[in-house]
Amino acid sequence: MPEFRQNLATKDWVILATERGKRPSDFEKERKQREPAPAYDTNCPFCKGNESQTLEPTYVWPAPDDWKVRVIPNKFAALDPNLSTTRSHVGLFLAAKGFGLAEVVVEHPEHNVNIVSMELEQVTQMLRACRERQAAISQNPKINLVQIFRNYGQGAGTSLIHPHSQIIATPIVPPHVRFPMEQAVLYYDKYGSCVYCDLVREELRQAERVIIESENFVAFCPYAARSPYECRIYPKRHEPSFVLVDDEELYELASVLRDLLGRVHTGLNDPDYNYIIRSSPIGDENTRHLHWYIVVIPKISIPAGFEIGTGIYINTVAPEASARHLRDVTVG
């Protein structure tokens, strides 16, 4: 029987239509196997030894001549850091120069690894690089939003297989980000608590969608998941911004993230995916109503006309079933 479900925080609706759902093995059959890649590619600008093909790094760990993580400006960025942020009108329409910052986090010196196969220390250092760059970029008075994300596979929007994630910073906080913030304020004004903290507590209480729980983090398929096997990682304690994660938590987060992606990799036969670190805009790092989290979206369904037209996504796999399958996966 189809069912409407509402996201407690954003007020978005989804439709669960599980009678149209597929088993994990069905998704596996539909995906083409990835071609094996070498550890080094002479044409890859991110490989160790090819540093001259990139711009000067903004962050290197542990040393420039023997790096393990490297953050570089994106040579093909959609935005330009040398423009102004002044708005202008074109008749009734509003415009602004394309100011912004875009960086690439090269997560590993080798070409053919991914987060699942990395050492835990390497995943931790990759997340630390993201945190440090978000904190540094946030000092720019022109920037109001820093977005960290990872595209894995062509179906998720990447063209280079070398392990990397991206950071894009803009002067604009778009409605897609602003509207959930406004809903969180309304919830706080009404109930006196953070909606995300309450959401996490409720997912832990119900337990049936929880995949991984550690001391400070929990990973689950949300009650109103928009797509099959959508997962989220939340800190248990109230933290509006990713920059507030301390080093001890970072190591724990790296473990949960690698474990979760390992379950997605094994349980769904290495699908393309996006993950996004959703964090408060600059200036809202200490608010009582926001909460950062990571959302992981395996690319095993495509939004169609109804979703695009209404914003109501149809999910053909119940999040309870998605979580149960990912919980049962044995990660090597």
C-alpha cells in the first residue's frame, strides 16, 4: 500500500511505493562493472608526481614533497574568486557576478583507491582537510555558504576516477538551504528544541532504520528517505557546523563513514553515489536550531516528471528495508 511520509525537519513529502520496489540484486544486475584502474595515471592531474598539472595547493598534509592529502583550486571552476558580489537588476530580474571559490580535495596519492579501501587514518585526514578548509574559507567576508560534497562515478557527476571530493563556496544562501533553516527556526520557537536533535533521538528510539551507532554518531536511513538506500550520518550531540567537530570525533566519524560506504559498496555492488556535508551557513555556526549531517545518496533511481514537477519524491524501497539490508552486510 503506498504511503505519504513527511520529513520532520524540512516538511518535504515523499511517497513510499514499495510494491514497485526492487531487491538489491536487481540493482546489481543493472549496473555495469567498473574498469580496473592503475595506481598511477600519467594523464591524471591528481596523481602523485603530476603536481605541475594543478594550481598551487591551499592545503597539504603532511608535507608538500610527500603528501597524502592535497587541496587545490579547481582549474575549471564555475565561479571566479576575483569578481565582486554586487547584485544588479536587469529589468525586474536580479543578477550578480559569478563570485565564489572552488577547490578539489585530492583524498589519496594513488589513482585506484576509494574511501572503502583507504586506511582509517587516511579517511580521517581527508575529513580534517575538509574541516580545515571550511574553517579557513569561512573567514572570507564575501562568503556565506561552504558546500562540501563527493561525486563517485559517472552517474553521480564525476569525470575523474582519482579519489577526490570538492568544496564550493558562494556568497548566496539559496532557498534550497534557507527554507529548511526557516522551518528549523519555527520548530525551535514552537517546541524550544532543535528539530534535528529531536529527529536523531526519535530514529534512535525507533531503531528500525539505524544502520550504525557509535558513541558520538549514528547512521540511518531516514523515515522520509527520498530514494532507495539514502543514508545519513548525524552527530548525536548538538553541532550546527561541521567545523565544530573535534579531532577525536573526526576519527570516529571517519570510521562510521568508511563503514557506511563499505556497506553501500558491498551491499549494492559498488554503485555511483553522492555524499554531501550539510552544514550551517557562515554566521550560524552556534545557533540552537541547526545541526550538520552527511547525506549519502546511491544513484540507483532517477527522479522523473512527477518528482521534478511536485518536489515529492517516489521511493520504491522502504527505508526500513534499506536499513535492514545495509545492517546485514558484512564489510571486509
